[in-house]
Amino acid sequence: MKKTLSIILIVLSSFIAKGQTLKDSVNVIYKNYFDLLKTKEKLDTIVLKVENFEELMESNNQKIKEITDAELFSLKKQLDQRRKKIINTTEFVFASNASLNAIKQLDATSDYLTQISSLNNPDNSDLGFSLSNKITLILEKEIFKGKSKINGIKKSKFLLFVDNIIKAPITQSLTSAIPVVSSIKSVFDLVIGNALKGKDTSIDDVVALKKSLQVYIEHYDGLAKSQIEFEQNLGNLDVRKEGLVLLLTQYTTERIHTLSPNIISQTDKKLSLTKLINKYYTKSDIQQRVDKITSSKPYDYNQHLADKRLSHPYYALNQAKFIRDEIESLCKEYISIFSSYQSSLKKVLIKSKNIGDANKIDAKITELENKLLNVQTTFDDNLNIDKLNTTFKTLMNY
């Protein structure tokens, strides 16, 4: 009994130590998982029955010949069920890992996000206006007013400086609207600085310029805020995703070590989950290992049922359920975040119809919605949650 409790405490300590390496939010999210590992059910029922059964078999070796055919059939059935659970767990782990890999691929969804980031390019005219051209026209109207110079500076030189300021975001970042907003404000500061040097630009001209630029600042600032919120939400899910990968890795490692104690080399402990599965936990490999153990004494069901290498405790099923449920929840939240991002962008674009082409803006909204739908469809296909659920149900059937 003490030996069994010691083993369980070691497993618990391993999980808790792993959890302590995660961020605080993961510790909160996975508290239920660690509590699950501490449940009384883990400390009694199946685990203790296996221990008691082993002791019983050792004390009754002399009576083994008295076992009836019906009892032998029952023991054989128990061993067959145990074998199926051990082997079917590999399928569940494989499907879980595939789903997690699909989530990782979603982070790299380029087509949809590229379309959005291109809207921050000052030369982009998908919405019916180009910021570079608009700024030039506004300066022509509000500041130069047909003049070739203002306060001794040629219009061509001044506009060249403005053009360089506006297009600076192209070399800084195409994925954030913040540099664009900063560039617009820099142009305004440039005009004010010039206005202070002479009488060609009045305070009314500066006020008119500020009013004309404000709508573009609001447009790009709106894009920026939507993107920042989107990235923050993704970042929060990334923490959960990494935590879930750690849990599935630990779960897989436990199952491997149960069947083949200490088989994973020190170097291989650093392998990614996918490589760990490919090397130590394929269905065919586990099946061969199980059959190798049972084939030595094919009819000694008592010995095999008492063999700790062939154990599959009930708490492992609870672990599997937790992992399956978390993967499903995580996937739904990823799609929800993308949908919220699309909704936020749509509001910004609709509000900007007064500075662009309404038809082009509607077309861009439709294009983004179609691309997001394609992201969701591809994600669902790669995620293959039906496969994950099927492997889980198969695991629970025995």
C-alpha cells in the first residue's frame, strides 16, 4: 500500500512541478486538472484493487488449478479490455496532438491577416483612398492654397518630406497601424513648425488641417485598436495552448513509462510531443510491447493483470477527458477571437465610408468575411475534432 501511495505522490509532484513552470494564468486554468489527480478515486478503487488482487494471487498460487472455466474466461476478458485501453490510448494521444498542431497552424494563418495588414499601407487604395494621396491633397487645399512656397520653403520640397514621413511605416511594420497614426501626427507637427517661422500659414489653416486629418487618424487608430485587442486575446490563448501541450506531453510520458519504465532517454526528454509519439508511442509499437509481455505466458491471466506494466488506472481516463474537453474549448475560443476581430474591423471600415469608396469598402468587408470563413473551414478540417471524440469514446468503451 505504501508503495502504491508513494508512486501516486511522485506522479502528483511531477504534474504540480510542471504546472509551476507555467504562467499564473495557467496555474488557475489547470487547477481543476491537478485537483483531478488528487481525487480520492485515484487513491482507492482501481489502484488499490490491483494491489490487493496481486497480494491475493500470491497467497492463492496453490489453488490456481481450482479456477473454473467461467472464471478463466472472465480473467481473459479483463486482460483483453486492459490491452485495448492501453493500445487505444495511443490513438487518443495521436488525435489530441494532431488537434493541438492544428491550433498552432492557425497562428500562422497568413492570407486573412495579410489582407488586413495591407490596409495599413499608406499607398493601399483598396478602400477607395490612398493615405499618401489624401495627405497631399489636404495640404494643397488647407495650407498651400495654390502657392508654390510657404514661409520660404518650396512646395515640392515640403511635400517630399511629408511623403517620406507618411511612407515610413512601410519600412517599420505592415502589421500595425500605430506607425501610420504617428506619421500623420508628424506631418501635422511639421506644418506647425513651419507655420511658426512665418506669416504664410495662419492658425485657422492649422485648425482646418487638424480637422481634415482627424478622420484618418480615427480610421487607422481604429484598425490599431482592433489589432491590439486581437493580439492580446491570442496571446492569452497561447498561454493555455502551451500549458495544454505540457499536460498532454506529461500524460503521454506517463503512459510510456508505465508500459516500459525508464525507456525514454535523457536526451529524448527534450523531444517535441510529435517526435516523442513517433519514437515511443505509436499504436503498432505499443501493441507489440503489450503482446510481447503477454505472449511469454499466454494463459497466465492472473500474472498479467497484476503486472504493473499492463496497468491502466481509471484516473488516466479522467485525464483524457480533461484534455479532450480543453482542446474543444480552446478551439472554440480561437474561432471566437477571429470572429470578434472581424466584427471590430467591420465597424471601423463602415465608419470610414465617408473618407473612402463605399462600394469598395463593402467589397473589402465581404472579401475579409469570405477569407475568415475559409480560415474556419480549414481549421475545422485540420482540427478534426470528430476524430478526437471518436478516439476518446473508443477509449471509454472498455
